[in-house]
Amino acid sequence: MNSSLKKIVTTALFAALACVATMSIRIPTPGTGGYIHPGDAIVILSGIILGPTWGALAAGIGSCMADLIGGYFIYVPITFAVKGFIALISGILYQKIGKTQKTRYLAVALGGITDIIFVACGYFLCEIPLYGASAAAASVPANLIQGISGLIIAFVLYPLLMTVPDVRQLAHKKS
């Protein structure tokens, strides 16, 4: 399989994984009717493994598809932008600082911190005009928990995924 086709297929796979991980476990949150889910781990790992551009596409498409399928229509564009941006930044960080095994783990952690900040802040800012400041603020603690769990799950999954030769090759490719 040529490398372009492999990248497209892997991006589609990560989009599907992001969608399924987002929909698999839903813990309802107060205020906005949202939910905590493990999908953020795939968002972070999409950027790391696929690189910034392809990772952003996989994370954005997969995450907003979960909103579309789950009936959260108003969140589709917000989710596409926020999750795509998180994967983009995670991918850039991994490519810039992930030169050794130790710094690769640091890059995964920094991708998780990016997720924590941008999920909490991004959804808060987008929810203010939708629900008001107090309802938007009520969702911040749950979004922080979601981001922290995404960081932890990504940190656990990363070494497992790096044992797969094709995944490791994609992640360590200079692009």
C-alpha cells in the first residue's frame, strides 16, 4: 500500500476510534447537558501518531461525528474546531520536542495538558452565548476531569501503540 493511501486509511481509522471512544462511555455533566468521555485520549494520540494536519482532521471529524450521531448538533462545529486544534498542537509538540524516548513522553503529557486547557476554555467560551455564563462555568470542572482522564489514558495507550511497527513509523516520521 502506498504511503498516501496508508495515511488516509489510518486517519479514517483514528477518526472512527475518536468517535467510538467519545460515544462508548458517557458520564453526564451539569449545566449544559454534556458528558465526560474517554475520546480525548484518541484526540491527543491522533496528533502524535498522524502528525499535526492529519491528526487534526481525524480528531475533529471523529469527535464531531460523535456529537452528530449523539444528537448534540449545536456542538458539531465547536467540537470540530476544539478537538482538531488540540490534535494539531499535540502533533506539533511531539514533532518539535519528541526527539528521544523521554522527550516523547513529555510531548504526550504536554498534549494532554493542551487538551485540559483547550477543552475547558474552548467549550466554556462557546457555551456562554448558548447557555449563559453560570451554566457554561458549571461545565468547566467536568471538562477538566475529561481532559485529565484523556491525558492519563493517552499516557497509558502511547507505549502500547508504539509497539506496533506501522504506528511507530508514522509517529516518528519527519513530516
